[in-house]
Amino acid sequence: MPMYRESSIRSVLKTVSWRLFATLTTVAIVYAFTAKLNIALAIGGIEMVLKLVLYYLHERGWNYIHLGRKEIEPKVLWLTGLSGSGKSTIGEKLYNDLKGKGFKVEYLDGDRVRDIFPNTGFSKEERDRHVKRIGFLASMLEKNGVIVVASFISPYEESRQFVRSLCNNFVEIHLSTPLEECIKRDVKGLYARAIKGELRNFTGINDPYEEPLNPEIRIDTTNISVSEAVRKISKFV
Amino acid sequence: MPMYRESSIRSVLKTVSWRLFATLTTVAIVYAFTAKLNIALAIGGIEMVLKLVLYYLHERGWNYIHLGRKEIEPKVLWLTGLSGSGKSTIGEKLYNDLKGKGFKVEYLDGDRVRDIFPNTGFSKEERDRHVKRIGFLASMLEKNGVIVVASFISPYEESRQFVRSLCNNFVEIHLSTPLEECIKRDVKGLYARAIKGELRNFTGINDPYEEPLNPEIRIDTTNISVSEAVRKISKFV
């Protein structure tokens, strides 16, 4: 995504060239109608000065009209919840919707980040550091004007609080889908393996999930469509 | 840094309001000079249509004039070198210069990031993972239009290559200040401690520094001012 910069010289030259061009047109039209060059030039001269002032006033005036202007603060939309609670599905749709609306937005997903860093473990310490690092990344993006959608189990309250402290606008979205429902879904077959004892440190089975105390949003996805969930979250953007 | 969005309705309304305003001015001026309302209105009507077309052509024309227009691709300016080689000093000045020029730029510094994540170790494995994670962060910022200045010893070729592979425009800047000079400077007193054996895994003393094979820039800061070094790097932005 390249940055374009117009030097102020370019802006001044464009303004001058347009004013000359526009005023010459006025002079030509008036001359065509009146056949009097002195009147045409006088009108052109007045127009040139007057319109520079009027254009400025017009711009300032619109400044007070809020119709069609929206201010959006970048935010970190942090989806936390058990495996299978709907984080990635909702996160992806949320990301695509925001992108479709022309926002600068980045999507960070637990599984994808772990693909890039395959040695990240699942012990409490490693999870904490992982979540904190991702939080740091999210806060840097936010600081630079990017909305961040992050989908991470992030089971520990302390590391979520740490991420909150790094960000300016941290929106904690707790997908509170009950464990039974997540086990029923078991999209990746991981719960079955964890219950058999094949996976250690599996959140909800043999590792705790600390429920967020005061999340900005709480959604149980048991009886709600993806679109509905995304709509609820979009209200916060 | 808030994002502003103007809806297209707002732009259309502004265009229409300006054209009406501007043309009414022309009508008023012409009427003041000629005292003939029919001529004033006819000129206004022609002007309104003609200027909409001319403004468009004027904009398109400027599209082909490159004067005062610069395109800047975001980049990752990666400073690598021994402790004391000048990374942080040059990195900070580079960052401040770029920020002063109005660029979107972020500064990542080894020491500062380690302050936020105090448990990051200095073993080969931990260093590799640390550098790779920072590289991922840098590439995300770059992807979102931010120039990144990064100061990290980053002693291993493989992890630097990994970071290069994540970024679009990776500029590897090797501060090749010789070890003897760095030991002489010893700003933080770390070389003295490492030589006494008080520090393990200290790059240059009891841990290797793999010299970059094909860095974009190589600067020995022994006999060069900070400003000179920054100027050399700025040419790549």
C-alpha cells in the first residue's frame, strides 16, 4: 500500500492553474455574450479574487455540517473464548465486512500465527507470552491507524488485562458459548483427542479458561447466526 | 490517529453546493456590470455546465504532471550489528527525521521491546524466535503503510533471512563497526562484564555474530557522524 505525498508546491500550482483556467473561461463566456473585452476582463478580475475567498468560506462552512462525515477511532477487537466457540468464523466475517467498507483493518488469528511460529507451546507461561506479544503487535497496529480483529483463546485474565493496558481502544468480546456446545461442534476433532488424554493443556478439558470479568461484549453463539454476532460487534466500531 | 471518512453523498453535495454558489457569484458579477438579467443567467448556465467538464479535464491533465508528487513505498529499515555499533543512536535519529518529514513511521528497538517482555532470553533459540516475532510485527506494520525502523543485534543470518522473506521491502543495514571499536566505546559497560565472564551469550564475546552476506547498506560508524549515517540510509526511503 504505497503512500502518496503531494508537495505543497504542487497544491499551490494546481490551485493557481485551475483559477486561471476557470477565470479565463468566465472571461471568454462574458466576452462571447457582450463582445466587450473591458467588461469581460473586469468581471474576470473580480471573480478571481472573490472566488478564492468564497471557496475558503465554503470549505469552512462545510466544516460545521456533519452530514456524511464519520470519525472512526482505530480499535482492537479481541475475540476470546473456548476452541469451537466461533472466534475464527466471526473474526473472519468481521474482518471482511470492515475491509469491504474501506477500513484499514488487520486480522490476527491464533492458528495462523502459530503456523508461522510453530514452536509456540501451550503451557501457561508460553500462552501468556504469546498473547502478550500478539497484544503488543495489535497495539502497534492500532497506534498506526489500523483496526485489529484478533481471535485467540487467550484463557488467562492477567494476559488479557496486559493487552488491554497496551491498547487505546480495547474491545474485549467474550464468546461465551458453553463448553458442552463447543464439545458437540468439535470442528477440528481436538476435544475428542483431549478427552482421550492425547492432548495436554487443552483449554476447557485439562487447562482452565478464566471467564472475562467485564468484557465489552458477551455473545453466546449457540443460537445466533454469524451475521447477527458480527452485527452486534460492528456497533462498537 | 482517527480515520475520517467522507461519504460519497457528502462529496456530491459539496460539489453541487460549490457549483451553485460559484455560478450565482458569476451571475451576480455579470449582472452588476451589464444590468441585464437574461445575459447574466445565460452566462451562469453555460458556466455551470462548462466548468464541471473543465474541472474534470484539469484534474486528469494534472494526473500526467509528476511535478511535486512522490510515491513512497513503506519499508522495513533493519539495523543489525554488534552492541555498541550505533544501532539505537542511528535508529532514533532516522525515526525522528522520517517522522519530522510527515511519514508514518514506527521505531522498534531491541532494548525497549525487551523491557516490555523481560523474560526474553539470549540463547540462540530464544534470540531467533525474538527476532522472527519482531520481523512479523514489522511486516504487519509495513503491510499497513508504515515505515519501520528496527534496531536489533539480530546476530543470526537465518532469522534475518526469515524476516526478509516476510517483508515486501526489507532494507538490511549492517553496522559493521569492528568489535575492537565497540569494546572501546562500551557505552553500557556490558563488554567489560562479558569479558569478565559475568554475562553469557554475549554477541561478539561468547556468542557469534554472523555477518550479513548481502546487506543493502553497510556502514562502519568508526569515523562517521550520526547525521552522515542517517543520510546514507535516507537515500533508500
